Amino acid sequence: MRCPRLGHEITLSYCLQESVDLPCSRIVPCWSSVLDIETYLQEQLPPELWQKFNNFQSKDKLTSIIELIAAAKAKNHGYE
């Protein structure tokens, strides 16, 4: 798989350990076209790590942009 973060080919094993105890936050969008990665992760990760992984999934770009705009507006209006 070509990694959008690193810009070169990597293996699934790298993605599984990219964040030390958690898989890379982008593993689902990157690998879902190749395999059912969410089911695989649920089966492979202990329940507490699966929960931690789900809680720290990166947001899509549109959501991040909207949140940044809202934060900037709030800051400019003295709400923060």
C-alpha cells in the first residue's frame, strides 16, 4: 500500500504498529479497499486498545476545517 503520510510503499504490519501500541490513525481509510480492516482490528486488538483506537481516530478533512473555522470565529469574537 502507498502511504499518503510517508509517500512510499509500506506493509500492513507497519500501519499496525505506527503509533506504538495503536495502529496508524489512517489505517481504516487506507486499507479498507483491500480488506475488512475494521473487523480485522477488532479481532486483533484487545478490547481496551480497540476502544482507545476508535476514540482517537483522526477526523476527516472537512470536519477539521469546519472546527478550525469555528474556533477562529470564536477567538475573533472574544469567546475563547
